Amino acid sequence: MAQQHAPIYKEQGKTYHPDTCNPLIEAVNNGELELAALGRATYPGERIPDQVLPGLQSLGYWDATHQQQWGLPWHRNEGIELSFLETGSMPFSVDGKEVNLTPGALAITRPWQPHRLGRPNIGIGRLHWIIIDVGVRQPHQEWKWPDWLIIMPDDLAELTAFLRENEQPVWEATGEIENCFRQIGKTIREYKSPSRLAVYANELLLHLLDLFRQQKATRTRSLTDARRSVDLFLDSLEASIQEPWTLESMAECCGLGVTRFVHYCRQITNSTPQHYLNRLRLEAAADMLKSEAGKSIVDIALNCGFSTSQYFATAFRKQFDCTPRQFRSA
């Protein structure tokens, strides 16, 4: 049975756990494509024992030889994900930007980056991936790689800096990187050897470091600021205004203490977190009052995160200098 993990983000009124890949699992069960994978928690494939390669969340490949009728919707992962397209083509979106992966493309996504595969369906092709949990959910948090990595500390620190401070999503994989993914797939199919998987995963990360060095990948320190974690949270807050947010839960979602969270929120919005959230809720309510004439004012208030219609009416009058009913009929 899949182990239940804590949620990693909230969006559109729902609490999300790590990606379940349910559309992929269903397609495999229906015989629509080949899958060779190992996974933990909700990830697909044969189970990885708890004591084996801790932090290795998922790895494997799928092979689709005909057009599919499914895709992987927007999701985030429990770690750093490297995806390599060996053959075919694949619509890939990250941070709201869409590209079409072609053979040899290497896509990199961090835990805080929403991404999806498909438009809405995936294409024909063989896609490899590996997901390693590095103990973070926000850009500013310090990465903690698994102990089975044997990369020397200086090299691992440099690789981590590249991955944290450069968010270019797609690269052209080298032949060495391609070979590592192929060997990982072969190991899953034939050997079932954790030692081999550890060797190829270490080799893959070293070749990734070589790629960054060869390409002279730029590094931007501001991508790892705590302020950016707050910025990303505030950008997504409009989609989850109905959540029962408290100051503490907002700060926790950003991986920060309350004092630092309030400080950065004031810098970004020129208001307190509570006032900013209230403004978003009132603006959403105003839009709904005009666009959803059949919905009651009480339902609009509750849908926008207000605990009572009385408090909503008071806050609305203060913001718009009229009652919700007057605003709707104007």
C-alpha cells in the first residue's frame, strides 16, 4: 500500500499530495503502453523497500508506440525531477510556459515548479525520468541529498547551486546522460539491482554537472531568496482564497516563520498578509456578484473564504463604499 505523505501544496481549494500518475497507471493497466518503473508513496511501478536508496522517489520509463488519450495534468513533485525524451515528441509545460520536447531533450523541474505533460494528451515516444527528494519544497530551503550519493562535496555543492540558481527547464542531453537513462531502464527490467541504480544515478548527476559547466549555465542568486518563496506563494494565493488561511498556515506553506513571512509580504504587497488576502477575496467576490447573477450573496461570501456573510458585508462596504446587493444592481 502506498505510504501517505504530507501535502506539498494547496491550490484551487484543494490539498495536493505528490503526483499519483493515475492517468499513466490506468493506461498501463489498459495495455496502451509499456511501463518499467520503481517508486515510493503514490508514484507508479514496483515498490522500493523503505531501507533501499532512501530519497529515491521514482525512476523508470514509459514507451508509447501509438497516440495516447491521456496526459499528466498540472502537478508538483517531492523532489528534483530529470526527464529525458529518447524518442518521439512530447508537449511539456512548466511555470505556465509550453514547449514541445523532441528526441534528446532533458527537462528539469524543481519541487516548487508546477508542470504537466500533454496538450492535453501525451505523444508517441519513450520518456525516462528520475525523481530524488532533496528535502525542500521552497526555493530558499537548503538541499539535503541522500547519503548514497558518492559525489565529492565540492562537486555536489556546485551541482546544487546550478540546480537552485538556474531554472532553465529544457536542455539538450549529452550522449553520456542518454546512456545513463538507458542503463537505468535496463537495470529496472533485467537486474533489479539497487547497487547498479545507485551507480547510474551518481553517474547521471555527474554528467549533468558536466553539462552545466560546458554550457556555462548562468546562476542567479535571487532565485533562492526567501522573498521569492513568498512571491511564488502570493502569486498562487488567488487560486486558493477559499482556504481557511491563517497567518501561521500561510507562513508554514512558505517554509518560513511568521515574522519573516510578514516582512517579505509587506515588501511585496505593501500590506499585511491578512489585508492582502482579504483584498483578493473581495475582488473575487465583486467579480462573482456581476458574473454569477444566480448565486446568492451568502454563497459568494463562503466561496470566497469569508466565514460569515455579516463579516463579508462589512468588509465589502469598507472596500467598495456600498453593500454587495447595491454593487450587484449598479
